Amino acid sequence: MKLKQVGIVVLVLGYAAAAWLVWRHSHRATGTERVTIRLCHWQLEGTVREGLVAVARRYEQLHPEVKIELLVVPENIYRQWMRTQLVGGTAPDLIEYTMYWGRIEELAPRYFTPISREVAEPNPYNRGTPLEGVPWRDTFLDGMTGPDGYNTLMREYYAPTIAMFTMRLFYNRTLLREITGRDEPPATWREFLALRDAVNAYAKRDGRMLSTVINSRDNSWWLAIPLLHGMGSHFSPQLDHDHSLSLSYWEMSLGWLRGEWSFRTPEVANGLAVFREMGNASQPGFVQMRRDAAMLDFLRGHGLMLCAGSWDASSLRREAPFEVGAFRLPLPDAKDPEFGPMMLGPVSDGSVQTSTPFYLNKASAHPAEALDFLRFLTSVEGDQIFVDVSQWLPAIKHVRPTDFSQRFMPFYDGYNWGPNSYFNGTGTEMTMFFLQEMHRMFGPNGSVAAFQDEMERHGSVYSDRDLQAHLRDSRVAFNTDDVTDTARLRVSGETDRLPASPALLEAKYYQTAREMARAVQRRQAAQEAHP
Amino acid sequence: MLALGAGLMLARVARASTEENWRALSLLKADEALRGFEADRATATPAGAREADFGRAVALLVRQPLTPEQVEEARKLFTALADSGTDDVAQGARYFLGRIAQHHLEQADPAEAARQYRRLLAEHGASIWAQTALTRLVLLELYPADPAGAPAASVAAAEKLLAEARRPVTQSELHLVLADAIFYYGLPPAEALPHLLAAEELRQLDPPTRADVLVQIAEVSVLVGNRVQARRFYETFLAEFPLDQRRFMVGQKLKGLGGGTPPGVGR
């Protein structure tokens, strides 16, 4: 009898324990305390920080239960700071990062949450706007197809973006008038060269230290991308093996490995020649200068123009003691006597690509709230608030640029072969090598040939590093996809997608590995032939 | 009744716990998932134990630092699971045995990977694991370890595997990689056209890939002299991707085909 009673007690206790466990699994703790969402970024330009603050304050009005904390970390220490925070598990909920800094394949699966499912749903903050009911990803001007929005290697959407940029030459309108008697900037490449000569003559006559262009290492990077890409557009169809009218990373990289292009390819060499002219029109030592220092030089009147992106426009408007104008660098056109025969036609500003992406930290304690803030930030209302205050160009459809930022809208009616430029070559290592060696082109003793020689001597060391890193990162991404997709399949049971990376991407891995092996064989054969 | 209720409750808890472990793994929280699966295994039914072992093995493939010993531990677990049943776990385990041979070993073993994939296809052809394995097997055919082989023969061998594709998503993947291999090997682009058309018709492509495929079909159609088809796909591209960077270039191509450019080309 006693044993039976003990059994019943055990059973009741077991039932109670099971019921408690079920309750614990199905109920989240609800607290009344305010949730804090932290967002980090490096945008110290003009009124950009204020733009983000304005959006955050509006969101807090709508959601008094949420507090948005914005952390601004200077660009020069941002990456190291972010890495440390991520590794230490103390990184903010929302993190600005750009894949242009490289290694996103390694970072994304480890630290950032993909939001593919969420971006397929409408953004609720767009109710009552023309974007009501439109999938979130389709509300972006680029459809979130930029490299940060959609990661082709991981086959996932990651980071919503809030702005769009173009590269421009800003100019001191007062000084231009003084030198040329005109208000209007040059409209063709030849006019630009004539203006450079006029500036040099003016400086000599007045005994002034004055450069045509104030440039910097940072901004020459952003100048070189569209410049080399645009000048190479006549040659680009030869690399477009898959007939997509766009050069993929692999077409560019494998083309380099196969020797299909180099910095001696005539069209690419023409791009370098134009880049050299730009460099020679810039202040001495610009290859070592950071963009902030270059802007100061321009504001002090040491140059007629500033090579910068539209991201700096609001800073210039606020700080310049003179009237500032802006124009698009006129690349040589089909009528140009020197480069014309190798120009296809007008060159566009590049892809419609939105930027300033924010990734959702996997370790966020409040992912739902963080994601909700991202939805608001990239809604018509949120992006309009940001654009109005920051003076940046919008990333969202139906958001109007300001009268001031309107002039920086991209020019699209021209040839463009995608986001991969000859400047970037095979990736980050080669880009850094380009920047490190570009000084060989400039100055009285510099030449395009000196740069080409250096690239020919050592370029393959850097391209090999890029491609080896790419193969390594690809294997990590395939493994990560296998595991995370399997895990999702076990939870959801959905069978509309295979639990693996897209086979097309894995095909690129095999192609890259084959081409690398062949390149090594070719180099060995060449070495044996000419020891 | 009370016992039955308690049993059901505990089963529900076990299921919820397994789900939580997989959720943790979907976020690459491998340590957390491993601890969970190990705890589950101690109290699980035989089926639950197989699921927990599968989970452990999968988690071992991403737990940092990833060592060869850890991969070997995972391989042993997968082998035991694959050889001791025919259920979904056994199929998944065999798929992972193929993946380990393909990508995890210091020296890849494509022959072993292909053997595992072929066995999965032979035994459970329609399952999601076999269909996924098929997309990897095609790659091993297309890009054999010995690069001296004739590309056309590799493509032909891979094309034969299309017959094994039972799901639209698999068919779509296969057609895409076949077209891509034809371009990569420099074989006549016209040979890629049927694959591109098939991939487009299957409607399985994500938007960026669809944009590429529409342009590719149009471009290759021009090369083979099918101007009507080229025009149709250029126009579909313009209609579906109003903000794509290639809009101007496609507009120029359409002009080249004659018959005017659709309104709205260029901005």
C-alpha cells in the first residue's frame, strides 16, 4: 500500500515537473523594463550622425519600451574594435560593416544573422505608402542585391542599407571663377586637362601652392574603381564568358590567373594613364594622406577641387568658407583623340548599389527588437528622416533626396560591367598591393610602365593569397551552410530548398582550384624554361 | 491516465529540447547544441538517441577549434548511423559522409564522396538527402580530379545525371551548373541554352540569379541567331529588373536587334 502511494507521489511530481518544463519552454519571461538596442557605426561625416539620431528618437516615440543607443567609433580603429567586441561577445545588436573590408565569408556565418525570411515579408512600417505590401527586400533601390544586402556565397540576405553614394569632384566655385572667369566645371576629359594647365599657370603666376585636385589614399581607391572599370569597358566583353553582361568575381579572378587580362591590357593601361593624370594633378604625397586630412587641405584653399564621395557633401557644405560645387569626373569619350577608339560609349556611375549596411548580431539579446528598428530605419518614413538630416542619397524607393543631395544622384545611362573592377583584381590583397604601389605612376619620374612592371613582378603573390583565402573561406561557407541548413531542415521540415550551398557556387570553387593548379604549372614551366 | 499524461508531457519536452538544440546549431552555437544533444541522448528513446547522435555529429563539424580528430569523431558517428538503418537520419548521415570526403579531409577524396552519393541515390533516390547529394555528384563529374580529361565528356557524363533529379529545385541547380560548366570550358554557348531555358522555366531561381539567367538566355539567343527569343528575354529582364545596372546595355542590345526600344530604358 505504502509503495503504491510512493508511486503516485512520484508520478504526480513527474507530471508537475514535465508541466513546468513545458511552460518554461513555451513562455518567454516578460519584463516591464525598457529594452536597449545598441547600434555601432563609423559615420562621422557632416550631419550623418544626427540623421541616425533623428531616426532613433522617432522610433523611441513610436516604441517607448525601446531605447536606441548609437555608438560612433572612428573609422581608423573601427574594424579592430568591432572584431574585439564580436570575439568578446560584447558587440552591439546592430553593426555597420561593409564587405569591401573583406573576410565577410568568415565573419557572416559566425557573427551575423541572415534575414532572408524577414526580407521576403513586407515592411510593416511602409503601411499607407506606395510600398505597402511590397516585400522588404524589393523596397530598396537595388533590390538588396548589393554585396552587403545579398551574399552570393552564403545565398542569404544579410544587411539592410540606408544610403547610396557616388564619387564626385567637389570644387571651390569662387576660386574657379578667379582662375578661369567661369562658373562651370569641365565637361570633357580634354577640358579637365586644360583646366589643370590653367591652375598650374595661375599658381605659378601668383607664387601660390595650389593643386588642381586634393586627393587622398582613401578616395583614390574609390576613384580608381569606376575609372579603371569604365576605361576597360571596351575590353570587358572578352572576359564575360558566361554572357551575363556583367563581370563576376570569378571571371575577373580566373581571367587574371589565365592571363586573359593584366595591367598591360591596352584598355586597362588606358585607365591607368587617366589615373596617372589625376594623380599628377593632385597634391604631392596624397598617396599617404587620409581623407579627413585631404578635406582640411581643400577647406584651407590649397586646391581647386576635392576628390571625394557624396558621403562628404554635407561636411563640405557645413565647413567650407566658400561656395562648393560638384561634378562628375568626365572620362574620355568615344570622340577623345587618344582614348576614343577604345571607348565603348558613355560610362555609368556603376551599379545601382545601396550602402551603409547594418548587420544583425547573432549574439543580440533582443534580435526581434533590433530587427524591428532596422525595419523602421529602412522604411519610407525612417529613411526620409535620415536623408533629410544627413543629406545623403536614399536607399529606399519613394524617398526623396534633398535639393542639396539631388545633384549627387548617380548617372546610369552608360556602360557598366558590374561591381568588380580591374582595380580590385582578385580581392583585398591585390587591392592593397595596388594602393601600396600606385605611387610608382606619379611624379616626374613615375610612369604607368613602372607600375605595370611591379605588378608583373609581384602581382601573382598577392592574387594567390586572395584566391587561397577565397578557397579557404568557400570551404568554411560550404560547411557552415551544410550545418545551418540541416539544422533548419530539422526544425522546420521544409523541403523547398536543399540543405547545402548553391551548387553553382561550389562549381566556382572547383573552377578556381583548377585554374590555380594550372597557373602554378605554367609558372613552374616558365621557370624551368628560363631559370 | 496520469502516467500517460506524464509520458506525453516528457515526450513533448524532449521534442522541444531537440528543436532547441537544432535552433542553436542553426545559429552556429555548436557548444550549446552539443551539450543539449548529449543531455538528450542520456534520456532518449532509440529514435531520439539516433537524432541526438546525428545532431552531435553535425555539431562537431563546426565546433571551434575544428580539428582533424573532431572531424574523425563525426565521421565515425555518421558511419554508425548510416550503416544501422534506412531512416532519414541514416540518409542524412550518408550525405555527410560524402561531404566529409569531399571537403573536410586534408586531402579530399572525391571517389569516396561520389561512392557515398551514388549509394544514397540508389537506395533513396527521391529523398532530400539524395537529391542534395545529386547536386554535389554532378560537380564531381564536371570537375574531375584529373584535369586532363575532355571537358565535353565531363559535361556529357554530368548531363546523364539529370534523369535522377526528381525535385524542381534539384533540376534547377543541375541545369545551372551544367550551363556554367559549358561556359567555363569554352564549349559552344548554344549547348548551354537548353539548360538556361529549363532553369528559367522551373521558376526556382532567386532574384539575382534570375536576372543573370534572363540576360544569358537573351545573349546566347543572339549568338545562335534567334532574335525573337533574344528580344523576348531582354524585354522580360527590363520589365522585371527596372533598377538593374545592365539596363542601359540591354537597351543598347535591343536597339541593335531593331524594332525600337521599350519605353523606360535608361533613367
